[in-house]
Amino acid sequence: MLETTYEGKELVDALVSIARGVMSNVAVQADSRPRKDQQVRPADQVKAIEMLLDRGFGRLPQQLDVA
């Protein structure tokens, strides 16, 4: 997997594009509004940001309250 994605760079680039609201595999014309198939849902943007943060900075440790 790492060999075919340039050590994961392509995967990170795709997540960054989604986080920015751009579909990386759909051509966008300059100075035009995005078409419906070019738009990224806000929920997908948030998920991409969460994935980038989890992998870039690590997940917070989860605490369990034992009573």
C-alpha cells in the first residue's frame, strides 16, 4: 500500500482535498461554481479532518471511570 501511494502521500492529499471541500478526482473549471458532483458534504469534510488529526497528532487517550 505504501509503495503504490508514495508512502501514503496520495492518501493524505486526498483527505486534505476533501477537508477543503474539493473532490480530488473531479476536474474543476476556473472561475465557476462547483457542480453537484464536485461538492463535498460537510459531514465528509469533518470526517476527513478528524482522520488527518488522529493520524497527524495521535488520538487522545480514552479514560474509563471504574466505580
